[in-house]
Amino acid sequence: MKSPISRFILGALFLFTQFISAQTLSKNQFKVKGNCEMCKTRIESAAKKAGAKTAVYSVDLQTLTIETDKVSTDDILQKVAEAGHDNEKFKAPDTVYNSLPGCCLYSRDLQPSQAETHHEHHTNANVSDKKENEFYVRGNCASCKARIEKASKDAGASAAEWNAEKQTVTLNFDPSKTSADKILKAIADAGHDNEKYKASDAVYNGLPGCCLYDREFTFGEPNPKVHYEEGAKHEDHKDNETSSTKEDHSQHEKSIDGVVVTGSKAATALSKKEAGLVFNIDKKELLKAACCNLSESFETNATVDVSFSNAVTGTKQLKMLGLDQKYTSLTKEQLPEIRGLASAYGLNFIPGRWIESIQLTKGGSTVTNGYESITGQINTELLKNAKTPETSLNLFSDFNGRAEVNITNVSPINDKWSQTFLLHGNGTFGNTDMNDDGFLDRPKGTQINAAYLLNYNDLEKSGFGSHFGINFIRDERTAGQVGFDKKLAQDKQPFYGVGIDISRFQVWNKTGYVFKGKPYQSIGWMNQYVYHQQDSFFGLRNYAGQQHTYYSNLIFESIIGNTNHKYKAGASFLYDGYKETYLLNDLKRNEIVPGIFAEYTLTGLKYTLVAGTRVDFHNLAGTQFTPRLNFKYDFTPQTILRLSAGRGFRTANVFAESQQYFASNRAINILSNGGNIYGLKPEIAWNYGASLQQEFKLFGRKSSIIADFFRTDFQDQVLVDLDKSPQQLTFYNLEGKSFANSFQTQWDFTPFKNFDVRLAYKYYDVQADYIGGRREVPFMAKHRGFVNLAYSTNKNNNGGFWSFDTTLNWVGKQRLPDTSSNPAEFQLPNYSESYAVLNAQISRNFNKKIRAYLGGENLTSYYQKNAIVDFKNPFGNYFDGGMVYAPIMKANFYVGLDVTF
């Protein structure tokens, strides 16, 4: 039996040994960067494999404590760096760091205190809500779900349930037969990153296009690309099967068009997957402004320029890459929409509250969507996705006599059928004349707009899906002098007036079939009929037009060997029947255009190549060959280069597309050159582009810069010459050169939580060889600046929060048409002034169902004081309402209410 003295000596010796051991370990403690439990496992494993007897990593302290007796600590820290983790002696190779899972991408310049804070957020987001046998697994859609669950069961799990919203898989298994580690390894081998294993690049890149999930978002955070909702049938995947949408879900195995999003995502996101430069604009972005219709949907977007084009009719037009709206393909549901006679007023025919999303492509788009795109494509998708019946009511009014109401209802009928009802009505009743020139600053009138969508989805069983839509619009507008009475004939009263009455009817269908056992192979057929009628007068001039359009597009899609080699092939048919009357001239023509096309997509480890061509046999413009190419190269997941080139052609509708100049006393003069469309040849142009996208961390948060340059060269063009004479509007084909250079850089960053900043600068150089020589194209500012600030508060327990949004647009000076032959009092300067426009909105979400908002447009109250030339004598030779370069209304305020039932 030991004596008390012996016990004391042994106890003291034990304490001394522990003290010495602790002192020794403290000397072997090093700073190592990491974020989460995955990092901890990786760091400790690398240290032990390098020879450490013990290795303990603290994410909170950002320290690695190691014990070793043979191997040097430098050798161990070198191996830790080679595993991907910077430390106080060695830095991880960039390639290794960039290949880490998204949740492990620590900030490489964080101080220890900052890293500690970052981990606290990471832990809260990723650990606190997880259950036992629940593991983080990345995926996008129902195809991913099927693949993940199958891999789990093949690895021994008795049950596996993947949740798209949480990005987790819950496993049931017998520990004596398998393990979570073995199952997660099998899931990674199948192509899905998880909290323990990362899929190989080769397997990941071999996944179908719809399954290419974002590899960078943090585990526990919402997946920005998820397009699968538990229990939903994805009523709209056929849209992608049949129309080759920008997100290329054609490889989707079981689900339908994934516009249904369960997790939060960026309101505007640049697709990193697409070979082309594609921006996806969510309906959350549209809620940042009044967004009464499509023309107002780009107020917070730096790419598209929106401006008034006529001071009498209040017409708005889009411009992209420095060129007019007519050179951009404007589609709805991937079907041709705003073109032909709808060019002038079509932007008003898609209500903002009907829009589910917008895909904006800069440069040449895919050949499967037609030949008319020259500067890009803007596609609008309508509301059609809801897990449960949902009815929304929107009420809107501004302080100058405009009001509107929107009612939308989206509801499933059964497990295969769903439907959407869309109703819109607006009216402008007040006499708005802010510059006291006696003319209305915007037309008065009403619009009734109704649509019905029916969706069928049986892809899981029969492989069929279909989408049907019908839309009717009646729009009546009156503009001109305040005292004008539309009930009286123009020649019976002294006041100048404008009347525009439009009726429009559309019906369309898209049907697709996915081949059984071949989820990569599908066929789709789209058909649409459009009737458009416009009756209008501008003072003593009359203009009427009628258009019948039938469009059909058949697309077959499959692979060559594997999904790295995909192709699409098909045929299209377009018929346009036009009848126009201007003054005493009756103008009729039929355009009949059958076409064929093919497109090949090659996907490599770091690159994507999309090459396509189409041949169209136009009865009036002749055979047209349209090649297009897009190339994307990922230097790293954060650095992406894109190149594009392509050709496009179109036929100019010189009357319909130039109605902004009808409210003037300019005489129309067409200088024919023997062409078959108004005596003119078609317009043909080549577009070339390059862009560089760079993502990085700023303030510990994701930030991105995108810079792009595009050049458009016209091989032939119908020039609209406003300089030949202030009393003439002259059209003729280009003889010489016409080009547009466009440079844009945009920076998006988040200085702190819930606060988003978007800055942009644009430079345009747009010139053409007119009859009088080479000149800048008028009404196009060389320099533009853009600032958008958006902040929202945290949600309360009821889902309520505040949102604040403001946008500043600065527009540089613009060349104005030559009016030097007018009397001095009716002459315009050579260049306009530069100006700034400020818009802002405050909204309050009281809960998930009620939202109210208050906003103001043009809060700087800058307006063009000489918007109408010779406004006192509208029937005189010098009257002109088309010389508009700036807003024509001062500050305007509005209020609105959204209620969801």
C-alpha cells in the first residue's frame, strides 16, 4: 500500500507531466485557414497522413494543434497546404483551393477574428438544423433526386430521401452492412458533391445540363439553381423540351421546366453555365420598381436602355448594344412576340405582374429560335408554376391619373393538369401636362388584357407534356392637345389629336415528348397564330395595319455518344401577312419563310462550345444563311471568358417601326433600290462579342465584375434619315458602312448583409454612312452610368420585412438631328445636355401574403423643355414631336398593393 508521501509524489509527477505536455503542444500550434467541419476533417486527416501523432483543428480559433516526434512540423504544414488550406507557413495552390467544396472556400485574407465570425454564421446555417443521418448533398432537380437516391440504395441504404430545398439526403441503413461514409462516396461517384466527398470534374460535367448544380454555394444555404419543388409536377418543363430555353433543361429526366424555386436566389443572375452571356431576371427584381409592363421591367437593369421616343404619344422603346429595339428578338414563352406591327406599342402588352422570369441574352442567340436576333434576345416567361392554388391581386395608382389592376390565378387541376388565369386592366384618365406646352405628356385611354394557360405533364409515365395559351388585348389611346375631343373628327376641331386603337389575339401550343429510357432525347413542336389590328390617326394623317402571323418550329434533340456531345436539329415555318394603309397608299405583302437548322454543343472539362447554323428560304428576301457560335472557357470556377459571333437578318417594317415620328409634319420618303419590301432590301448584320466574368470575395461576401465588348457590322441596313430635312422622314438602304461598338462593365457586390450594390458604365460608338456622309446615329449617348442600391430588413416571425430600392441613371450628351434649315426659334442644338434620372421605391411586406409599396420616378424632375418643336402650331410645317432625348414628365409618385390569397 502506497504511503501518503508516495501518492503526493506520483500526483505531482502526473501534474508536471501534463503541464509539460501542454506546453509542448502549445509550441506546435499553428494558424490554418478553414470554415467548417469538412475543413476540420480534411486538415486533421492531412496532418496525420503526414506523420503527426495527434492533430486537432479548431475552426473557431483557426488553429491546428499537432504532436509529432519524428516528422518536422514544416512537412506537416506543407501537406495541409497541399490539401487546400493556407497556413502560417505555406499557401495552398490556387487550383487545389478552387476545387474545394463551396462551403470550404474560406476567405484567404481573413484575420482570425473575422474567420471566427464567418464560421459562426456557417455553423448556424449548416449544422443547427441537421438531423442524425442527414447529410448535405448538392443537386438541382428531380433527375438529381432520382440519381442521389439510387446511388444511396445501391451503396446499401434501405431508404434515402433527398430534399431539394434543404439540399440534404436523409439515410436509413444497417451499420453492420454499410456506412454513411460509403454511401456518400457512392453519391459523389454518381456526380453529386456532398459534405464529405466531391464529385470528380469528369463525372460532374457529364451530368445532364439541368443537373449542373452550382458547386460554390455554402452547404445549408439555398441552392441558387434549384428548380425542383417537393411534390410539384413542374408543369412547364415541356417549354424547355420544345423550345430550347436558355437554361437547357432538355436533359431533364423526370421533371418539367424548373422555374419553380424553393430557395432564395439572386434577383438577377448571370448564368455561369451558359456559353452565351445570359442574364436570368427573377420576378423579385421586377418588384423593385413600378413595373407596370415589359417596358418598365428593366429600370433596375444596366444592360437595356429604356427611353421615350415621342413626346405626343408617350411611346417607349428599348435599346441594346447601342441599337434600336427592332434588332433584338423579343419573345414570350420562346415564341416570337414583339415584332412587325406590334413593334411600336408591344412593350405595353405584357403586364409586369404576369411575368415569372426574363432571360436576357446579349449577342447572337441560338439558331433554334429563329434568324431575326442581331443584338440579342429577351424572352419573357409567364406565371404558370404553383404547388397549391394561388390567387394574387395587384392594385396600382400614380398621382397623375393612371390606375391598374392585375388578377392572377395559378392552380393545379390534378396530378397532370394545371391552369393559369391572367387578367389585367389599366386606365389613364388625368390630363398630364407638366411642361405647360398644351400637349398631354402621356396618352389617356384604357387596356383590357386577358390570358389563359393550360399545362399538361405526364413525362414520368408516357413522356408527353404540353402547354397551351390564349391571349386577347384591347387597347385604346388618345393623345395630343389637352382640348382634343376624340368624338369629333380631326378636321372638325382646332386641336391636334392622336388616336390609337389596337386589337390583338394570340393562341399557341407547345408539345414535347421525352423518349423512354433516353432522357437526353426529346422532340418538341411549337405553333402560334397571331392576329394584330391597329387603327390610328396622327393629326390629319391616318395609319392602319393588319397582321396575320403563323409560326411553327419543330426541334429534335439528342446526343452523340454521351451528353458531352449534344445536338439539335429541326425545321421552322413563318408566315406574315401584312395589310397597311398610310394616307392614300395601300401596302400589302406576304412573307413566307420555311427554314431548317442544326446546332451542336460540345462540353469539356473547362469549356463549352455551341455552334449552329440555319438556312431560311424567304420568298422576298431570298435564301439566307445564318451561322452563330458561342464559346465559354472557365479559367477557374470564378473566372469565365466568353466569345460569340453570328449573323442575323430581318425585314424592316418601316411604317410600323417609325410611328414615333408620325406625330410630326415630316413627309415620308422611301428611296427604293429595287428590293421586294417597300422597294428596299432586307437588313443583314454580323455581331461579335467577348466578355470576361470574374467573381471574388469582398467584405467576406460574393462579388462579381463582368466586362463585355460587342460590335455589330451591318452588311445591309434600312437607314432612317432624320437629317436630310426636318420636314422629311427618309428611308433608304445603306451604301457604305454602319456599325455599333458597345462596351459595358458592371460590378455587383454586397457590402453587408441584405444590402446589394450594382454599378455599371457603358460606352457606345454608333455610326452610319448616310447620304450626307458618316455621322453618329442620333439619340444615342456615348456615355452612360448606372447605380442601383437595394436593401431589405430581416424577416420577422410572420415573414414581414421592409425593402428599399433606388436607381440612378446618368445619360451623357446625344447627337440631335439636323434642324439648321428651320427658323431659328425651331432649331435644336447639335447635342443635347447630359442628365440624371433617379427612381426609388419603399415596400413593406407585412407577411407572406400582403405587400404595400410607395415609389417615385424621375425624382430629379429633369425633363426636356423643348420636347415638341413648334408646339403652338401643330398643323404647321415645323411641328415635330419625335425629337425626344430625355424624360418628358417631371417627378411622378405611385402607390400599390399586392395581396395573395
